[in-house]
Amino acid sequence: MFLITNNFNAIVQIQIKYCLEIPMKMIAFAVPILEGKLEDWKQMILGNMLGENKKATDESREYAGVQERSYLQKMSKGHVCILTWEGNDPLSFWLDLMKIALPEFTDHLADLHGRGIFKEENPESMLAEMVYDSKDEQSEILKKDEKTEMIAIALPILPGKIEVWKTKILDKMLGENKPDTDAVRHAAGVRERSFLQETPDGHMVILTFEGKDPITGYSQIIQKMPSEFAELVMEVHGLDVNAPQPPMPELVYNSHE
């Protein structure tokens, strides 16, 4: 989620070829909000985008052929903003947006989110890498023109646990367990797309679930999680899936609403 002010006219000139035959792609980015800066963030960023500039912000995404959804999540310490952009070529939109946003707003963003997050010299490296997608071309979970909702969750990987996550969680999800992993998502009525992001404070996994009722679908996935996998989630993320789950991140901006 980024401030759009004087440079709106430049953003709306972004030209992206919009071809319906090209599969929709998603990119994701999670950015921490520094302690004591939440109210400043709400006023400077969120308030601006939901206020007098919302129409201009929405139109800039529409003209570029992308949908932006932004979520605010309370963490054990502080908050994180999760951003997703989906369209035929969201990366081109992101790169063009960064060319405009970083020179003008670098200091403002650093004050809210810290330095080292935003990389003006290589903005693509800021983004999370998609590492898992449960989509099945034969699945009818996400039918064309059918209204769906999406939730997003950020899970930090504890210090020293990135290799455990890669070898004992991700590799199994992509390898021998992928058919079963996908089937659980399909049975829950959701499409999961997961991303891995490296930040100055370590690694973070971004989970997105899309469907008619993604909150219920996510709950079903948690409930059906094998015990050995639940133990790994506790080891890697410090998340006890058998305990009451923390509040879901709040959708605070949707360029299509």
C-alpha cells in the first residue's frame, strides 16, 4: 500500500498489455510497521488511500490491469502490512510504481517501516517468491466470474529455522505430499498461494487463501493438519495450531471495492 499524490498522472500512463489468454499472476510483499508508528501509518498511508485519493488510487490499478489488496496484521510485536497485486503482469506495475514511489517517498517509508526494506536499486528483490500454489486446472473452486474473497497471513520463520522450513515443510508440500496437500485445500474450497520473503529481520512466509469462504477453509486446513506437521509449524513459526488462533488480518484496502 503506497501513497499516491502528485504522481498519479505518471502512474496512470503505465501501459500493460491486457490479454485474457495470459494466466492471472500474483505477487506479494509484507512490510513491518515500526513500533509506535501505527497511527502515523494509518494517517499518512491508509487514510490517504481511503480518503480523497481513493478514486485516483483505484483507477491507477484498474488502468494497469491489477487488483491490489492490502491487509493489516497484528503480530506478537507490532504490526505488518501484507500487500498483494494480481493481474496479467503485476510485476511490471510494481516496478513502474517503485520508480515513482521510492524517489519521492523513501524517507517517509523508512520512517514508518525502517530502512533496508525498500531497495531503490533493485525493487524486484523486495518481493516475496511464490513457492506453492494449490491450483488445479480441473478444479472448480475458482470459477470464472464467480465472486470470491481472499485472506492473507504473514508467518515469520524463527531464527535458524529456514532450512528446517525448506526441507521438512516446503519440500514435502512440493514433493511426495503435494497431491494430498492440494486435495486438502480443494476439499476446504480454497486456493492457497504461499510466498517466501527475506527481510532485514529474517524470513517470512505469506499465505493467501482464496475462495467463497476462505476463513472457514483455512480453519478446516488447520484442523486437518497431521500431528507431525503441526509440530513442525510450532518449531518453525512458534504457532500452536491446537490453540485458539489469533485474529485474522484485516483487509484494509481493495482496489476493486
